Amino acid sequence: MNTKQIETIEQNASLQFSLDEVALIADVAKSAFEDNESKESRAYLKGRLKAQAEVRMSILEMAKQGNAPAQKQFLDMAKESEIELEED
């Protein structure tokens, strides 16, 4: 696996292509993604999460500016991803 392929995986995953599509675009066997700790799997997840983070930042900025739909969307996202804290 070379650096160019890893970059291609991350970039195309950020565009929310499916795993099959990313494997084809990057010319990597789908089996390379079977191990969740492989470089390929990590690049795929990293790309998808980075793109989602960018969208969330955009929503947050719009919410701060008073955009009511963005505020609701941000609160909905926050509720869906609440951190579970352990009780002592």
C-alpha cells in the first residue's frame, strides 16, 4: 500500500463513497478493509469522519449566527451523540 493509495482512500471516503467504490477508485482489494486496524480501514474511516466534522463545523457556525434550522440541527446532533458518563 503506497501513500498515494492511502490519500485516495481518505479523499474519496470524505466524499461519502461506499467502501466498494473507494476500493475500486483506489485500486485496492476490498479484503484490505476487513481488518479494522489496517491502514486502508483507518484511512477510510478518517476520511468519512473528517468530512462529517467539516459539515458539523459549518452547522455550528450558522447556529452561532442565529440560523434557527442550524440551531435545531446542531442540538439534534448533540443529543444523538451524547457522551455516556460512568456513574461512580
